[in-house]
Amino acid sequence: MRLKKDDMVAVIAGADKGKKGRVLEAHPKKGKVLVEKVAVVKRHQKPTQQNQAGGIIEKESLIDASNVQVICAKCDKPVRIGIKALEDGKKVRVCRACGEMLDA
């Protein structure tokens, strides 16, 4: 999985197609990501010490990593990601459209 926390992504498939958001969590073993304001579900919450009121809360749920694409800062659109090795042996993610490095 080539997605990391704090990447800006666009949803390319599913009910939330077209929405954009920031990756809050990445779960590589599951192949899923948690994206800000995408795949929002309602859950019943019991009152706790932190949340005295309880009630129905809205929160993001995991979506499959294959349903999102990283937004390139230079292209300003969803792009595929490639891996490029630098001279010092370090690997970086690059935009397949323009060749811009995504890892700063």
C-alpha cells in the first residue's frame, strides 16, 4: 500500500466518489484507510466520563485503499503513484503523470 498518513486523497469509487480528504490513519495489513469526512457512519454511543451526553454520533469508517488516489500537488488532480530509488539508496514516491516527488 502506497498511502501514508496526512496524504491528500480523492475517492475514485464507491458511494463517496468525488470527495477529497486527508488520510487520518493507514492500515496496511487490512489494505484500508481512514479518510477525513469520507464514509461517515452513525453510531450509538453510551454516556461515558468523557462524553456525558452520549447519543448518536457520526464518525468516519475505513474504506479500501484501492478506492482512493493521492492528489499530486503539482498536477492538482488524482494520480497513480510510482516508486523511485535515489542515488543514496532511499526510495521515494513519485507522481506517474509529471514525475514530481510526493515525499518531501
